[in-house]
Amino acid sequence: MSDAFRFAVMGDCHFVGPKYVAAADRGEDYRRYHWMVENLWPRALAEIREAGPAFLVQLGDFADWSCGEARQPGGMREAMDTLANGSGCPVWLAKGNHEREAAFRDMAMPMLRERLLALQGGKGRPLTAPYYAFSHSDSRFIVVHDRDLRPGSPQVDWLEAELRGAQQSAAHTFLFSHAPLFTVGRPFFTHKPMLDVTLWLLDRWRVDAFFCGHTHNQAATLHRNVRNPLLQLKSALIGFPQSPLVPLHEARPSAISRDSYDYYWGFVEDCAPSWLLVTVDGQRVQVEWRLLGRGDCGVLEWSEAGRVNCVRRPSWPSRIGLGAAELNDVQEARLFLSGYKCLDREKQVRLNGELIGVTPTLTGFQSRAFIPVPPDKLGKLAVENEVVVENPRGERMLLGAFYLEARLRDGRLARSTVSQEAYATCGEWDDWRSPILRHVPPGQEIRVKGLMF
């Protein structure tokens, strides 16, 4: 039996810094991410160092495109050095969509190439593309490049060979990517070609766990729509530790059938910065979800891939609803919504028949967008609510994840149920065959019913 070891996994962390971003380019994302670099990175890396893993796998978007093409190599180098020095262990990197191709090739790949050659005794495939595999003890670690994983790509044959070889000779196989396979809480925010190719391979070859980021959500789900059930673990360091935890199922519809997977936990982006600690001890594997500053809030274990035991679930904050009498105590309210390609700000939004504003710009199905309910419209809130979004110019877009939040006089925050549909005014997302898709003709209003407090 091989010796037990640990490894850490960290998702999106988006390094930015004033040395690499011109003052004129320091917008909202820069300010958010810079605060997190200054305040979260040191805490997370100190926690990882204390845990003493053999290595850290970072799942991409460790640097950020806002550094600009010319300045990103410097920012990427500082990010890599900070991760390695802060964690006290070797760092393996996946390429995210925010790492420029040239910068990743020139800064990250030489380090990865040198480490791979050292592990392989100077032999093995030359690292000419941002996907690779390595072994530690009797486990195999496979890092893919999500945007290049598509039918006809050389990476497909390479991945199949790696999975086949790992199943034949490795005790455990761990797969890593920037983008997820299953978009449980941020619909369609991944690459469909990657999903199609990888599901075909995972029908044939098993892996212990698939680690990914990109959506900025936290989630642990076991997917049963492949022959070998797949544990997908989403991670992101970015967020605000002081924010209240918002469970994924309270603020997002599931883009895939809920009958196709087991849901262990999930939290919306920005509210739960965290990382993962994995212990491999013979046949037994344990994954700890380490919420920053709060320790291991979720724990999964298995001795056979696909047969996962949830040892500990994170505590769900109790959702507060409203009765008819409590509606009089509402002091402020917001309507949250998400979407893609929603750019036309002429789309009026009505709550229970009353105009409350217009749609904000929605481009990435993020969780932060909302419309404040005007104070003089708070009386229109009801136990059951309807929202209507006009689309007079026939914009081709997708909207979803509608829900209401209301703050009461005593400070409590009540949340309605979240809409379980995504409304598309074109066929752009049809290939996903998602059960939540609803088509609305361009120009016709979108009507969302049943937002229940």
C-alpha cells in the first residue's frame, strides 16, 4: 500500500495589481479582484501551507485578462510566485479563459515542462500545449485544456489514452479543468464540445473526481448520466467572507435534470470563498471543502470511484419567508435576475403590474445583478409575485434566475423562491437540451410567475 498524501485544489482567484493594470482600466471587476488578492490570497495560502499538501492544483483564471496583453506576463509571474511561496508547495496550473495564450505559453508552460521532465526522469511527451498528466504515489492526475477539448482535437486521443492507462495501472484518477462539465447553477457557462467529448470518454473510463472552476460557484455533485458516476467538485477562492451564505438551490435553477445527480452542497458566487483539501490513503479518498476561516464545512469520502459517502454537509442558512401580515414590515426589496446578451436597457420590468425599472446589462448569468424596488412600490409585494419583462426591440437573449429579496424592519432578510425556467428569445442555447429552457418569441414580453415568499 502506498503512503498517504494530501493535495490542495483552488479555483478561480484572478490576480490583478496596480503594476499591471493602467488606472484607466481599473473598473468594477479590477476593484473586486484586487481587494480579494490583498485580503483573501494571504489567508487561503496560509491555510494551505498549514495543511501541508504535497502540491496545489490551481484550476485556471489565476491571472486576469484585465492586466492587458502587454502586461499580463508580469502579473502572471507574480501570481505564480505568490501561489508557490504562499502555499509552500509545488503548484500545478490549468489554463483558464482569463490567461492569455501567449502569456501562459511563455510564463506558465516552461515551469510545468521542467517539473514534468523532472518527474519523468527527462522522458515523456514534450509539453507543447496546455494539457498534461503526472503521477504522484499510485494516483494519476490529468489536467485538460477545456477550450481545445472538442471533436477532432489531438487532445481527445491523448485524453482517452491517459484515462485508459490510468484505469489499468493507477489506484486513483483525478481529472482537472477550468470549465465544468455540468453547469448545475450557472446555465450553459461552459463549452458544449468539451461536454460531448468528455461524457463519451467517461462512459468508458472512470475517474475518482473531476475538479473545475469558471462558474465562481461552489458545488459538490455526483452525476449519474454517465455509466461511471462522476463526482464534480467546483471551487473558487474569490468572494466576500462577510457575505451571508446563499445556497445555490435558492438562487439558481438547475440547468440539468435534478433526477440525474446527487446534490451534496452548493453556494452562489461571491459568498463563499473556499478551497479543497484531498487526502488519499490507500483505497480511501477524502475531500474536505474548506470555507475560508471556517474549516472543513463539507466532507466526502469513498473507497471506490462513484460510490461517494457524504460525511458532513455544510449548514444551510434557514430561508425566511413572508406571510401576508409581515409584508407591511418590508423596508426595502430587490429583484435579482441573470442572463446572457441582455444589453438593451429599454426593457421595462414590472412587479405585480407596477413598473419598477429596466433590465441591467446581463452578459454572464452572474448573480450580482438586481433591480431595486422603488420605496413607493413596496406595497405591491405579495406572498406570490409575478414579474413581467418587456422586450420591445426583440433582443435575442436569455433571462432567468428571478427571485426577490426583502429586508424587514428587524433586519431579517427574506427570500422568495427562484424561478425554475430560463427564457430564451432565440435558439442559441437549444443544443444544450436543457429542461429549464422556455422559448419566447422576440418582441413578446417574458412573464415569470410564482415567486413565493
